[in-house]
Amino acid sequence: QVQLVESGGGLVQPGGSLRLSCAASGFTFSRYAMSWYRRVPGKERESVATITAAGGSTNVADSVKGRFTISRDNAKNTVYLRMNNLSPEDTAVYYCKAPIGGWGQGTQVTVSS
């Protein structure tokens, strides 16, 4: 059974940084690309970043390009999202996702002064 547990969210001031983590279990993590999404209440879930199975290639949304970096550690079955220079528009619940299985509970990121 696929399980995804996100952590690392919190309250941060504009311009600050956070690193989100997603611990995966229940599948062969190293065989799958992984993605981060975010959702603001009342809006569609938005794809933020994707990383290939081996970690050799990444793709990030234009809205976060240059500020967010996705990475992974296949030995730890964990994918990360480093977020720099955060703005209030980045406030959302952040989720990681594998191509198989469902969604985790997400982690709340709030950017506010």
C-alpha cells in the first residue's frame, strides 16, 4: 500500500525558506518519478515540481522557477522540496505524489508577516 507522509511545513515570513520532505513507503520508490503539488482552498491542485526516478532530471512550474528545487534520496525513500524567497502567494497545502497510489495528508505552508 502506497503511503506518502509530508512534513516540514509551517509559518514563515516573506522572503524566508523552508524544506519540505516526503517519506514514501509501500512501493519501489527508486523506480518512479515523484512530484510535488500544492492546493489553495477553492482552487485546483497545481503541479509544482517533478523529478525523474534516478533524480537526473527535474522540472518546475514557471511560478516557482528559480526559487524552488526538487531533489530526492532513493536510499531514504524521500523526496524534498526546497523553497526559497517565499511569498504570500506560495501559501498552500503541499503534497507529494507518485504515479501510483493516492495522496498523503499534505503539509501546510503559510507565508505571512
